[in-house]
Amino acid sequence: MLSAPHAHQGLSVDRLMYRVNISLCPVAILAFLQFGAQSVLLIFCCLLTALVCEVLCLKLNPAALGHTFDGAAILTALILALSLPPHAPLWLGAFGSAVAIIFGKHIYGGLGQNLFNPAMLARVVLLIAFPVEMTRWVSPAAFYNGDFYRLGVDGISGATLLGGFKESGHAPAQLLSDVLGNHSGSLGETSSLLLLLGGLWLMQQRVFSWHIPLATLSGCLIPGLIHWLIAPAGIVPPLAQLTSGGLLLGAFYILTDPVTGPGSVRGRLIYGLLAGFLTYCIRAFGNFPEGMAFAVLLVNAVTPLIDNYTQPKAYGYVGGKEKSS
């Protein structure tokens, strides 16, 4: 019996994962230039721990899908590292990577089986368990006095734009600094320009479609704009909402995870809109200044429900009944 023909775009799991990893390399390089050797050590610690945990989990469960160097564990560790404060303790990155690989991925059976995004699950665990370490920010020393970060500089303490607004109700946004990344934030959240360019390159490479990124940005920025027009003192300006925090990182690199998102086009639009709207709600009304990680886990949880109601009808079926020939 011959198998049915299938449309295929030639992207294996390994190639897909490594393309996403490559697109994040400029962001990681900028993090080094801005925050110094500590950022490199943090990323390396996350990567090493993730690979070690991946090897151990595959040894314990040989039936699990995937292999150590398929790029999935590297991507999980890289996204987690880029979502951490630049000078977070190395043990925090190691612990987070272990949580992501063991409890976020392999407890469900390995590659392609997880319900929640492993990196965001680990980030939320770290944020709840270690709030002090997860909210200790430094301002980037790049561009200070026209010089790059020097190893002898520890950094200058400074709240993120969203965090500063949540605390004081006032956080002036500077367009050039926000776009180029010369402001406080997580390792991979500072340069909006690099995140946008990397995301557009991945779309051009057909790693994912435009539906989730556009829906996520719309779901957050449209209600945010309406809120700002009605009560500007209650929320940061729309442009600052776009270029601050993890909105772009989430829209292009986290929510587009094919494992934890819906399969249909309509489902992806609903999924992205819901994630963006939840991010807006948490930012505007919650106790946390940044809501992307929580929003990701919430929409991951309802993905099966979205899939159930948006699954396209099978060819040959009309009104739930098979069409007679």
C-alpha cells in the first residue's frame, strides 16, 4: 500500500531549530557588548545545563523523541537566558534550564509532547521562587562615553521602563534608545530592532507564518492604544509597549513554537490575539510590570480547546457527515 502524498517544504526539526538559534545570535552578541562577560557566562551556563539534562533524560527514557543536538534544548536554554536579568546569578540560570528541560519538556515525553513552552515555564518558576534575583536590573554600559562594556565595570542599577512606570507612574520613553537597546531589561529584550529583523528573517525562511506575530502585537497594542488615549496616566505609550519588555521576543520566538500553539490559521489568530490581550491586561492592571511569560502559559493551556473549535473540516465531509460519491 502506497502512502499518501504530502506537501513538504523541506524543513526538518534540526534545520528549523538551528535557524531560530542563528536568528538569536545577533541578540546574544549585543547582550555581550552591552552587559559584559557576565552575560556570556549566563548564556553558557544555561546552555551547558540544558544539554546535560537533555542527555540524562534521554538516557532515562530512550523512547523519547529527539536527540541531544537537534537544537531544541539549545533553543530552550537560549530563550530562557535571554529572558533573564543580565547579571542574574549563574546558579539561577542553571536551575532554570534544569526546570525547563526536565519539568517543561521531558516530563511530558520529550520533543513535541510538551503542553507548555519550557523556557517560559522555567521563567515563571524563577520569578515566583526568586523574585529578588529576577528583578535586579542594570543599565547597559554600551554607548556610555562612546565606549563598550569593560570587564571592570559592574553596571549601573536601573529599573526597566515598564517596572519604573509601575512603581512611579512615570517612565519617559526614548525612541532611539528603545529601538537600539540602550536601556535596562532582560538580555534579549533590549534591542527591538534586532528582534524584529530576526523575526522577519524567520518568516522569510518560512519557519513560521505571520499570523501569530501580527495577532499578538495587535492584541496587545490596540487595547493599549485605546487605554492610553482615554487615560494616558494609566499606561505607558503604545510605542514603549512595543519596544519594552518581552512583547517582540514573545511574538516572534516564543508563541510561534509549533508544539504548544494551534495548528490551524484561524486558531493561530485567536491564540495570538488572546496572548497579546492577556499581556496588555497584566501590564496595565496586574502586579507584574511584564506579562508575556504568564500570557504564554495561559494560552498554552487553552491551545487544545482552540484546536478543538478551529480545526478545519476534513475533505469529503459536509455538516459532519461523509459526502457521498
